[in-house]
Amino acid sequence: MFIEFETFRNRADKLRALMDKACRAAGRDPAEVTLMPVTKNHPAAAAAYVARYGLGAVAENRVQEAIEKRGAAPAALRWELIGHLQSNKAKLAATHFDRVQSVDSPKLAERLNRAAGELGKQLPILLQVNAGNDPAKFGAEPSETPHLLEIALAQPHLRVDGLMTIAPLGETPAETTAHARRTFSNLRKLRDELQARFRISLPELSMGMTGDFTEAIAEGSTMVRVGTALFGSRD
Ligand SMILES: *Cc1c(COP(=O)(O)O)cnc(C)c1O
């Protein structure tokens, strides 16, 4: 059985309070950090709860799962893709998502651009960077990111909003926290370098999940992607 809406509302209220506290501790305005609920592996009701609570968007990992749920969800809700995307699914992703956060290769950027052009739309994207140098994680290597950004900026049907990353887990909670700080600090510095080098604005820093959103907010996150703390474990 999936959780009741009241449970979701209580969890979301608590989470937002913790986010606001982390903002104040970092001397930041809470309005700068968006809560992005991650509904993957949960029923379509999860997306309906998000809309009823008053949030505007959800994030999903897999294209097919999102398409199935989106059909049953409130129409005003926006959907963002945060999972690895194969180039051959670019058309499907460009059709059904309002933003793709997981763009990690020039080839994928070119495929998404072509698809968005065919659909007559401009597709907002983030570049996913392996800022924690995790061998198991997807994302462009930091050293490859300037080239990826150059290619993405040259695509007329894409709009690059910023960067996204996932921090690697450690062997202990303390090690996980240290990895998170290092990863998020790396991403912010990389963003600052890219903004200066390309003379553009990359406002969005999508970083932080249930286990590390406090560290992410301290390092400048503008969007935390949270599943477990809102909907419970995915099994
Ligand atoms: C699943 C997922 C999340 C949410 O993780 P939780 O630990 O459940 O909050 C965030 N970002 C990405 C890319 C994910 O795949």
C-alpha cells in the first residue's frame, strides 16, 4: 500500500523546514532552492500528491515509466528526466519531458536537439557531470565538460540551464558526507569556471538527494532531488 496524502504532506513540510534551515545556516535565501520530488518506482499517485501539495514538477529516472504515469497525472505538472538516457531514446525523451537533466555526451545533445527541432520546441537541459569522480556513475568527466558545453550551446533547439551531479557513497556516513561536500564543491567551481570562460549564465545546480541535501545546499545547490524522504524506500 502506498502512503496517504497526509503522510506525504507531513514529510514534505518537514523536509522543506530542514531545507530552509540549511539555507539559513549557509546564509542563503530559501527561495533559491527548489524541492524536486523524485517519483521513480512509486505509483502515479505520488505525482498527484506533488501537484496537490502545490509543487510544480517531478523527476523520473526512466522514460517509459514516466510516460505511463504522466498520462494519469495532473496536466500542469512538469516532468524532468534525471536518469541515464540512451541516444536512441532521445526522441521519446524530448517528446515527453519538460527538461532533461542527464545530458552527458555530445552525441546525446545532438540527438536531443534534432528531436526538439522536429517537435518545434526548445528543450531545456542540464549537463550531468561526474563531479565526484565516481567510476560507477554516469555523467561527463569534469575535463570533458567544456567541450560538451560548447557542443550543447551550439544546438539551436536546446537551452542549457546548468549542471547536475550525483555524489558517490562512502563506506561510512562520515565518508559519504565528505564525498558529498567535495563533489558539490567541485560542481559549483566547475560551473563558475564555465560561466566565466563562455560568458554565459548557468543558474541551475541540481545536486543533493535524501542523504546529502544539507551538504548540497551549503555548497550552492539550487535544486535538491528527493525521493526516499518524501515517499519512503523504493525496496
Ligand atoms: C533516485 C534518485 C534521486 C532521489 O534519491 P533519494 O535518495 O531517494 O532521495 C535523486 N537523483 C537521482 C539522479 C536519482 O536517480
